[in-house]
Amino acid sequence: MLAQAAIRSDAFRLGPPSRTVPVIPRADARPALRASDTAGSLDQTMQLMGAVISYPRNAEIFGEDEPADYIYKVVSGGVRTQKILADGRRQIGAFYLSGDLFGLQFGDKYALSAEAMIDAKVLVVKRSALIALAGRDASIAQKLFALTSCQLQCMQRRIMLLAKSAQERVATFLVEMADRSPASDTIELPMSRQDIADYLGLTIETVSRTLTSLQGTATIDLPTSRRIVLRNRRALNHMNG
């Protein structure tokens, strides 16, 4: 087993302000992974190969067009990927919560930047090391392929989302968030209303007005700005189409 405490205490160095540049220990500084080490889940493999780094709220994890050298997994907190458009508007690509992988790219550079929405701990793994392992381990390769395929499906659903009405977009977002915590009808949102608006391609006023309208029809309840209780999931699913 890796001496993970020793690795993680020396797992990063400080870069420019609000940036943490990961330094993953070299392969020759770690015990070699055996077949039995990768027989379990991809999560276990990433834990053996990577390092956990803490990012404060709004800290940039990686930038747009930077080399896609790392793959990430949210351990706690939340992460958003985003792009600043030519007119200064921000478009959020996705939200990642505990257990989610991000940074998987089809090319050699990150298409979007990534920031911590709230204080977050992120597992960072060298992309080249994971790809090399996938070349030797079919189960790891299959899991990476499945994750990449899932990411492509999410991109396709996002294109469809932006063609919907404001109410349909908000309903779709609420259903998506509820599906990520299926054991409860209460959604605790790590993202702000502005984050939601930039994800849905709406103004913050439209998002707030739509949520208030859904509350007025007893579809949802809004105990706080970041806590939403689903009162009529069937109605939301119908709006979601």
C-alpha cells in the first residue's frame, strides 16, 4: 500500500495567486501497481495513483486551453467548468459533486476552465499514467471509455436543454439535481443562483422568477436560497419532457 499521508503532504506546490499546481509523485517514487491493485474499482486505482488537493471557494483548478495533463475526481465540495465568452458573459458547462470525475478531454487541452464552487477537496491523477495503465488493464480501459461516453451524452443533453423554455430548463435542472441524490426530495445546492443562471443560459432574474412560480404552484418549496424541496416530482418530470 502507498504511504498516502506522506505523498499527500508533498503533493502540491503553490503557483500563481489562487492556483494550486499539482505535483504528482513520479512513478519511480511509488511502489509499482500490481494486477491485484487494479482489480477493484477505478476509484481505488485513482486513489493509489493520485493526491488529494484542497481548493478554496472560487479557486481555479485548471484553465481553458491549458494542457490536459490531469484527471480529477471531486472528493468533497463542488466544482464548475466554465467559459468566458467574447462579450464577457460566462457560460457554465457542468457541475461536479462528490464522486464525480472531470477533466476528461477528447483533445490535449482543456476546453473549459474549472473552479471550486465552494471549498473542495479534489483527487488529482496524472492523465498519462492513467492512460498507460488502461493500456495494460482492460477493465480500467472499459471504465474510462464508459466515462468518456457518458460525458458525450451529457454534452448532447446540454444542447437539447438550451433549446427549451425557461421553465423547462429550470425543471430539467431540478430533476437532474434530484437524480443525483435520489434518497431525498430535498436538494442542497452548492451552487449560487448566478451559477444556475449561467448554466441554463438565463438571467438570474428569470431563474428566481421561475423558482418562485414553481413554488406558487406547490411544485417545489424554497426554505432557503440553496435548499429546494420537491413537492411534485411528477409535474417537474412532465415539464422536463
